[in-house]
Amino acid sequence: MPLACQCELAGVARSTAYAPRRMAELDPVELELLALIDAKYTRHPFYGSRKMVVYLGQLGHRVNRKRVQRLMGVLGLAGMAPGPDTSRPHPQHKVYPYLLRGMEIDRPNQVWSTDITYIRLARGFVYLVAVIDWYSRKVLAWRVSNTLDSGFCVDCLWQALQAYGNPEIFNSDQGSQFTSEAFTEALKGLGIDISMDGRGRALDNIFVERLWRSVKYEDVYLKGYAGVPELLLGLADYFEFYNSERVHQSLDYLTPDEVYRTASGGGAKIVDKFSEKETSRTETEVESGQRCSAASDTVTLLN
């Protein structure tokens, strides 16, 4: 099948797969370390660079923290606990408050969210972005790129908007791709409220984190894709399976497609466990432009 047809079926731009954007060859040891860090972080997203150094040492890899921090930066990862030098938005980009604390998600298109993850290949890696509906867990759009620029994130956003209409709230992390003017202006122009996670708080965007774990353990790690063309076709098949065939326990063993279509059987609630004093402090920080994490929040699934 011609590559153009493969890209059309997979819903990705042809430029993603063509030779001019080939990735530079990486050192095999570097690739092994990236793969180990990715797999460990997928299982335990609270692991920061210090714990990763210890973990890699237990596997026989003598690496210092500076190298681990660089590799986690390549993967776009940061431990959940807030700390110095974690991933930050562009200094000139506005950061928006987290709007989901205490909210009950009770209908499709009420809240969408997005995130980026690293996908390892036989001789390199790429980045995967997806947009998901919180109520149904349905994957609305996805894109692959070998760079962390904002372009493929904006393309993914527009694909979801054109196919499913507008959400009421769009949630993301504070990465520069999502704080960029191109991304936020697209949302603001459509009257969509913007919500952003607390810095370093993976669980603020829990449903996308669960999606990444499913994608990797149910598809990517099992198949070991050699290159981008194979990955694109494999992910197209997996996301079709994920939406239309894979039942979810949290959805009362329905599929995301069924829940999204019927607006029944899904939902969640972000439980606010802040005390009155903490809530008052949070409101003060938001008014002053400071960000705080949703560390005290938990997600309750509604069935």
C-alpha cells in the first residue's frame, strides 16, 4: 500500500513519515536507558531523577543524576512531586488555573484533555499526542511527531474539534506546546475554557496517563515497532480497538464508543479534599497568578 494511503488511513500528515524528517541515529546505550526510564515511569509516574538513578543502578547502569535529568527531559517526563527544574511552560506563555477540582464529569464533551508521551522504536523514538473525552475515555484524535514542537499538538486539537465539536473545558499540562499562543488562541477563539494541571502533577490528568499505560503495555511494548510507518498503522489499529472493542471496567464493561454515543455509563468526579483554610490559600495564589498542584485531589469514577 502506498505510504500516502497509509498516512490517510492512520489520520496523520504524510510529512511525518517521509525521509526528510528522519531521526538521527542514537547510541544503543542511550536508547536502552531511554527505554528503561520510559517503562519505569509508565508504571510509577512518581519517580523523579533521584529514584531513577537508583533504579538504573540496580540494573547495572552507572549513571549520574544530570544524565538522567537530560534523558527524562528528552522524554518530556517529570516526577509527580513538585520540585526545582521540573518541566516548565515557556516564560512568555500564560499559564491557566486548574478548573476541575471538585467538578463532577457527567456528560460527553464536558471535559477533554491532552498529553504527550514518548514512543520507543527499534532505532530511535517519536512523540505521541492524543485528545481524550473524560466522560467516556474515548480517544478523539492523535498525532505522531519526531520533535516536541507545538505544530502536531495543534493539528491533533483541530482534528478532534472538526470531528466532535467543541468541549466546554479543555485540560492539559503546562508544557510549552499547550501554553503556546497557537494552541490557546484556538481554544479561546471557540469559547472553550482552558484548564491546566499543577506542575509535575501527573494525576491531574489521570485518564490520559491511564491511556498511555494501556497503549504501551497492550501494543507498543508487545510489538516493538521498527519505524514510523509501522507505528502509524499499528496505532491506528490499536486506537480503533480501544474505542470500539476494548471494554473498560470503570465504564461498567462498556466501550468508550458506546458510552460517548449514548451519554450513559461514564463520568468521574474530582473530589476536593482541601480544607477551608487550604481553599482560601489556593484562591489567593490563583488571584496572584501563582500555580498550585491538585495534590490533595482524588478521582472518583461514576458508573
